[in-house]
Amino acid sequence: MRFTISGKNIDVTEGLRTAIYEKIGKLEKYFTPETEIIVTLSVEKDRQKIEVTIPVKGNIIRSEQVSSDMYVSIDLVEEVIERQLKKYKNKIIDQQQNANNFQQEFVEKDYEEDDEIKIIRTKHFGIKPMYPEDACVQMELLGHNFYVFRNAETEEVNVVYKRKGNTYGLIEPEY
């Protein structure tokens, strides 16, 4: 696995690098050697945060953990990713999708304050066709509460979202 490690408001020490290689390196049994692991460490006040992003076969596996100690955050993020991989193993492996089919570009843009509604961030991303069940898996892998996608059956833009009681909802356009 190829690691890309960066820090925001923190110096990435050799001790932190070693902890990341040892802990997240345990995941190498799930990935090919050329898999890229993107690790971002950040500190805000007492919050020690680690974000790990792993793009694989058109999916993105992601976890973000926060604690008062960076080493604890590193331990937590590895456990969460391993749990995600085990839970969604069949769905991830069954999707024979090319990573080039799913381009994600994130662009941050600040807007001037006009009225009460203020958009502070805009994200741009490629939308690939997928089935609602696959969109739910991708949403879980990203750790989000909703996911926007193009429905492979209808070619319409849909949204899946988490509901109470570990259920999911689907929003479809009505014309």
C-alpha cells in the first residue's frame, strides 16, 4: 500500500508515521500493493483528528475519527475501516467497476453574505450510474447520511439517505 500522509496544524513526526504504518498497515491484507491510502492528520484545540480515504474500484472507503489523543484516533480509524470492509466485502468485490468511471473533484468556494441563507462550500463530483442498493453501500463506506447518484435503471438523479432504525430512504424526482 502506498501512503500519502499530511498534516494540518500538526507536524507529522516519525512516531506518528510509524503508528500509521503499523496500525493502518494491518489493512494490507485487504488491498493490492498499489492501493493508495490517503491519511490527513489535523489538530483543532483539543481535537486530534485523522481522516483516511482509500479509493478502490470505483468506490471510496473513508473514515474520520476524533479524540483527545492522535494515537487513539489512529487506533479507532483502523478498526472502523476494517469493520466497513468486512461488512461490505461482497458488495465491494462484486462491483467490477473501473475507478476511472467515478471522478470526484471537490472545490471549495466562499460566498459573500447576502441574506440568511449562506452557502459556504460547493462540491463538484462525477455521478456514475448505479443501483440504489449500491448507492447505500457507497454512502456507508463514506460515512455520510445521504448520497447523490444517477439511478442505473431510470437515468435520473436520485438520493439515498439513512432513516431511523437502520433503514434507508430513496428520493426520486417527480415531474
